[in-house]
Amino acid sequence: MIIQKNRRRARIVETDNRFRNVHFYLQEHVDEHSGRELILDVLNSEFQFLSLEDVKTGQFVAVNKQRIVCVEPEGRDLLEGSVFTREISVQVEMRDGNLLQGVFPVESPPERSRLSDHLNLTPPFLYLMGQEKDFIVNKFHVLSVLERPDQ
């Protein structure tokens, strides 16, 4: 059986501050939710190593998820028509000193929609919608998160 997959380009920031442009191969349908597979789904899967295509060389490389600081998808990588119960404006300080600003989209029920709930009750990678580009952040590499007044 052949599984149809869609290629999605992104830039990976690794723990040694190297960047790697890659293609993720994503399924058209997944069991966890309706719609197509997202980069976030792959990052939050149980697999330790991800098989990604290096854009420059065209070769596939097995990347250790723990070494990924964040991923910058080419364009927004959320399901079309997603409805969020809350959007939390934040500034994220990474362990390497970089500051990321944006909005965490929250799908939790209102009683679990605080920033601390979102950080503690979610999988290791979080989606951050930025003004100019989005980030998928590895919580292991986050030093602190500051909630900002709504912009």
C-alpha cells in the first residue's frame, strides 16, 4: 500500500546554532485529528529521529528531535479553519538568548487556557504564530515565557 505524502519545506534551528533547510513529508490524513498531517504532528510523534530531506543535497538525514531548538515552517502550518479558544501573546526567551515574539494558539477548554496550562499540559513542541513568520518551539530549549498584553 502506498501512502500519499506532501512535501513541506521548513528551516530547522539546531542546538549548535546551525540552520538546515529541509523537507518534511506529511500524510494527507492522520488518525489524531481531521485533515492533513502537520509538521507539529511529526515533531510531537513518539519517534526520536525524523527522516527529513536536506534541501541542499537532496539526501535524507535522520535528525534527533532533541537537537532541534525550533522549526520555521515556510508559511503557516496549521489546519485550515482552526478555531482557538484563546490566543496568548508572548515573548519566548530561548536558552541561546534569542527572543521570539508571537501568539500561542490555544485549543484547550477555558478552564485550562492559562499560559501555565498551555506550557505544562502540551506535548514537547509548541506552535508560535509570529508577525512575519511562525515557529514551532521545542519546550526543552525555552528558558522563559512572558505573557504580553494583547497587541
